[in-house]
Amino acid sequence: MILHLEGVPNPKQQRFFLAEARHVAYGGARGGGKSWAMRRKFVLLAFRYAGLNLLLLRRTLPELNENHVLPLQRELAGAVPYHAAQRAFLFPNGSRIKLGYCDREADVFQYQGQEYDVIGLEEATHFTESQMQFLLTCNRSVRSDFTPRAYYTCNPGGVGHAWVKRLFIDRDYRNSERAEDYVFIPARVTDNPVLLRNDPDYLKTLENLPEHLRKAYLNGSWDVLEGQYFREFDRSVHVVSPTRLPVEWKRFRAMDWGYNDPCCVLWFAVGPEGKIFVYRELYLRRTLSSEIARRVKELSQGERIAYTVASPDAWQKRGLAGAEGESIADVFSKNGVPLIPADNARVPGWQRVREALAPGADGTPELAIFDTCRNLIRTLPTLTFDAHDAEDVSDLSEDHAPEALRYGLMSRPRPARAKDPAAVRRYDPLSRASDPYPGYVGL
Ligand SMILES: Nc1ncnc2c1ncn2[C@@H]1O[C@H](COP(=O)(O)OP(=O)(O)OP(=O)(O)O)[C@@H](O)[C@H]1O
Ligand SMILES: [Mg+2]
């Protein structure tokens, strides 16, 4: 079999091909040839190691088809058949490149229990950190001639900007992560002579972008976060060390229900000037509602909780609660945690969060979050704008903790604003002599 693979790798692509680290990222600016290199590397690995199992992922199905299935079909035509039902290229030597997507947060579970020697995340910044973490649990190998590897291509911006930047740019490693396992190859459009030759205007297109996008897409700068929803979130301002909160402060809870998606419960306390502290979080995946209710009750022992608001889906009747026909709210109520439906108006709710983050009259914000609420702190700055509604949060974001925050804040009255005395008029509608706006015709 002879395959005519078009193109010769440019020097950066060669570095990508040769990298042997456990995690290899190729990213930065647009158009450098990252996707080409990812596809080609996968094909080379599949031919080189018989029986290799590879998974190439993109966040959504249309992107996957457009960027990988069609180009690979062209590149492998006549040599490697594509099995549409499996969505996989089946190589004559037993290797397999499976193409996948994880549109919704919970779509990663379709890969549970599977084993892939190689995983590739195309546009890795489009994946949430939890998706990446879960997918890596499937990146393992029993072979003696190959150690499992993950490849990432990425541009700055997107819901996964923060974790890609932490691992590959800031190189800030936690727990068992080891610096030597991570390699980053910076991409520039100028690395790709094929593109510059075929489409000379592409460079001009990048140069003409607004400054923050130009920095990201032309220079590959990771310090701009295009599309971040809560730019006002600042760890040094909004995150505080836990302190003992007076028992007499009003306390309440808010929950964003989820089973496959994480379920998040937040605990709130209201201080004297209306300052709101988020002092505890529970963030659990695939946990029965009865178990969550039990944990919530246990954690709240000794505290007087005024109420618990929850996402409206907790009132749907479904089987996942462990008992057919019961709603999540029924199960919580039976287990001693009565729920009330949260105000689910999205845009006003996010606006309420924004107000709580903004500095108040004394220069400090209404909201403070204990540093123990790790998932809220991790995900709040990663929310991005919805592509179709400039006022809403994208539903591709990992938004469970921020949703619980939104429900909690919406259950509280807005802080009283100092009134402008000049704007307040005395008006007695029963007295003809009383005219709040003298001179207005008709009053
Ligand atoms: N070594 C190469 N030989 C031939 N063509 C190439 C090579 N590298 C890239 N190309 C072509 O250049 C174009 C841009 O490459 P590619 O899509 O891989 O860039 P990218 O970095 O993934 O871009 P984006 O940032 O937009 O995702 C594509 O048409 C691709 O086929
Ligand atoms: Mg690409």
C-alpha cells in the first residue's frame, strides 16, 4: 500500500512530531499548521504501532467533521477505510483512530471505561478542565512498546483558557503533576509558508483584528482572555481566608442540581452591612440525591439555615433520584432539606452576580468567597459569553458553581443604593397643589 501524504512538516511541526512528553501542546497563534500536524501525527502513530488505539476529539460534532473527518478522509482515501457508524478510521494493521466530540459537559462519560493509547484534544481551550481531567483517565495503555500520550492544539481564549495556560504557559504544577511531563510548542502563522503562499491575505486579516484578538491570534499571547464573562472577578479581592462567622448571621443555601453534570451546593451567610459570604461548597458528580441531601444536612449541623433555593429542574419527576416518579426536590425534602425553586431568570441573575462582584460605596464588593470553595473560584473566571446572546453565559462553560451562586444571590434583595436626594420628590396625588415636576403639562 502506498499512501501519498501531501506536505512536508515545517520546523515547529517537526518539533511536535518529535516530542515524546506525556503531554504535548502545540499552540498560540492562528494558522500555524497545528491541526494539520495533529492529524498527520495521529496517522503516523497509527501506522508505526500496530493495534494502537487513538482518540481525536473536538468539542462539537460539526467542528469535528469539518476539521478532521473530511480532511482525514481525503488524506487517507483508498488506504484506510472510514467506518461511519464507529466514527473511526480502521487501519489495516489493526490500529484505529476514533473521532469524538464532547458537546455537553457530561458527554465525556461516553468514553468511560475505554482505553486509548493516545488522546488528542483539538482546540483544547474549548474543553473544560473537568472534561480534560476525565478524558485523561481514559488515556492509558497496557502495551510494553508505547507509553500513553496526550496531544493538544490550542489558541488562547475559550472556556479552557485557564487550565491550558496554567499547565503549558505558566507551568504552575499541582499535586502529582510533573513539569517534565509537559511540553509546549509555540505556533505562529509565519511558521506556515503553505498558508502564507496560498492565502496571502490571511496575515492581513490577523493584523487587522482588534488589539486583544490580534495579540492572541497573531502573537499567540495568553494574557488576554477573549470572551471572559466576569472580568471583574479578582482572586485578591473576592477570595478570603475562612473565618468563624457569627451564629446570628442569616444563612441560606443554593443548589444547582446535577447527576452526570456536577451538583453544586453553596452555603451563604449575610453580614451586617449586607455583605455576603459564600463559606462552603459541595461539588459532587454522579451522586444520588438522597446522599447529597444527607451530606448537606451533615455539613450544616449546628447552623440555622433559613432556606435552600434550587434550580427548577429539581422539580422534574425522574428516575435518577433512586426512586421512580419522585422529583429531586421530593427526595431532598424527605431527607430533611426542603427546597424552594430559585429565580432562574438568567440574564438578570448574571447581572446580579456582576453587581455583587463590583466595588461598593466603601470600595469593597458585596461578595466574598472563602478560599475553600475551590470549584466556584476555579470556574467563575472561566465563564465565557454565549456566542448567540451577548448578555448570557455560554452553556459550553462549566457553570454549575456559578449557577448556584446566581440562584443564591437572586434570593436576596439587591443592596440598597444611596439615593440622590435631589432625585426624590414629595408628591401627594390627592392634592392639586402638589406637583412633583413643576412646569410639566398635565400634572
Ligand atoms: N506542513 C504542511 N504542508 C502542507 N499544508 C499545510 C502544512 N501545515 C499546514 N498546512 C495547511 O495550512 C492551512 C492551515 O493549517 P492548520 O489548519 O493546520 O492551522 P491551525 O494552526 O490549526 O489553524 P487554526 O489556528 O485556525 O486552527 C491548512 O490548509 C493546512 O492544510
Ligand atoms: Mg486548527
